[in-house]
Amino acid sequence: MGATITLDFITHRFRAGGAPTLENIDNRIEAGERVALIGRSGCGKSTLLHMLAGLLLPSEGCVRVNSHQVTKPSAKWNMMFQKPSLYPWMSVQENAALGLLFAGQPKQEASARVSELLDKVGLHDKKDVNVQSLSGGQQQRVALARSLATDPEVLLLDEPFSALDAFTRSALQEDVPAICGARGITMVIVTHDIDEAITMADRVLIMSQNPGRIVSELKVDLPWPRNSSSQEFQTLRNELMQRFRDTDDGLSGRKSQPEPAVRRVV
Ligand SMILES: Nc1ncnc2c1ncn2[C@@H]1O[C@H](COP(=O)(O)OP(=O)(O)OP(=O)(O)O)[C@@H](O)[C@H]1O
Ligand SMILES: [Mg+2]
């Protein structure tokens, strides 16, 4: 079962006395909710996700998971980074099973569980090969199977699909929220991609930059799996784009930067 995450007035400065990278981030993510965090490059999305994972402590405020203050990482929360971190001397199957083995699961059970997930992420014919012989996108899928194998309470994803081809990305954009939904895993995904956010989330949080704040949020009340060519999807896409423009106008009085990526899922 997923966990509730509370962001309690988080402010963060990388340098004491310097300008805040994050300011007054205040939000609550319900157990089992799937949330997308979108914002421009450098606005502080990864910084915030690292805080949710317990990898970084805020200068002010705190993160609470099920009311307990997060002060260090937990085996119950898994994070997938922009680049996969795999052990290069191990096979696909061994890498994917690591979390389960660390948690004390017998090797045979771990193998069966991981095998099922590797099928799901399209690596059924790669289980015994060394991860070094895989492409970047295939390696990222191993990392995803490993993240899901332990049935985490919370799954944190930092632009996990940026290295994948369009077809695999599209399949995983549908599969990952479905798996999280079926198991009640609380999911937070960081992305630049508005379509990805609408495809994967129950709610989208929009961040401003300098300092990073959550300036707007939008509920995605569409049936699963999401249909990116539906009228309702397009309406939400336009609404999110408009909110981005409003954020920029509100902050700087002009649209000084390129708009975030808008890509139809193929
Ligand atoms: N360890 C650090 N020390 C100092 N500054 C940092 C550190 N990590 C990140 N920053 C700065 O904090 C800001 C936010 O960085 P962060 O990586 O969270 O952005 P992001 O929104 O994830 O960007 P992107 O979309 O490009 O991944 C950036 O200006 C970055 O340079
Ligand atoms: Mg980042």
C-alpha cells in the first residue's frame, strides 16, 4: 500500500545565505496518488525529488511520509534517476533482482518475480545477458523493473523515459501508472513533457523557477489509459500550456524562454 507524502513548507538553499532554489513548497500527496511535477530545466524538480527520497534535507521545512519526518532514504521508497545506475558486471536478471535479494527474498522467488517484470518492460529475451551489452533505453528498463520488483510504497521517477524510443516510452507511460494504480503505490514523476504528465498522473503540479515554487496544480480527471487524441486530453494540454505562460508572465513580465516540450505520444 502506498504512503502519504507531505511537503511541509520546504525552502532550500544550496549555499547558506544564498538565494533559495526551492521556496515554501507546501503540498500533500495522497497514498496511491500519481503526481507529475513539471517545470523548466533548472527550476528544482530533481532537488525536490531527492528530498522526497531522503537523499537531501531541506534548509527549512520538512518532508513527511505517513506523518514521519524523512531524514534518510528508506528501502520502501524507490527512486529511478535520469540515468540508470546498474552493476556493469551483472546480468539483467541479477541487476533487477538486487532489491529483492537485499530484502532477504529467496533467490528462486526473486527470479520469478523479476522475470515477470522483465517481460512487462520488454526484456524477455535479454534476461541472461550482461547489462553492458544493452542500449541506454534497455538499461533504463532494467532499472524500472528493479524499482518495481520490491513493491515500494513510493516510486519516484526523474525523467525516466527520456532515453527511450517513442514506442517503448509510450508503452511504459501506460504501464507504470497502471502498475502503481493496481498496487496502490504512490508515484511522483518529474518531467518536462506535458503529454507525459497528463498520460501518467492523477494530478499535475507546475513549478516556477528562481525560486522553485509550486505555483499551480491541475487534476487530470480522465479515464485510464489516457487517450492523447481525445478532446478532453487536448483541453487539458492547452490549459497546462496556458498556466506555464501565466507563470512566466507573472514572474518576469515577458516570455523570455522557449516553452516546455509538448509531444504527442505515438
Ligand atoms: N549540489 C548542488 N549544489 C549547488 N547547486 C545545485 C546543486 N544541485 C542542483 N543545484 C542547482 O539547483 C537548481 C535546480 O537544480 P535541479 O537539478 O533540481 O533542476 P531540475 O529542475 O531538475 O532541472 P532539469 O530539468 O534540467 O533536470 C539549478 O540551478 C542547479 O544548478
Ligand atoms: Mg532534473
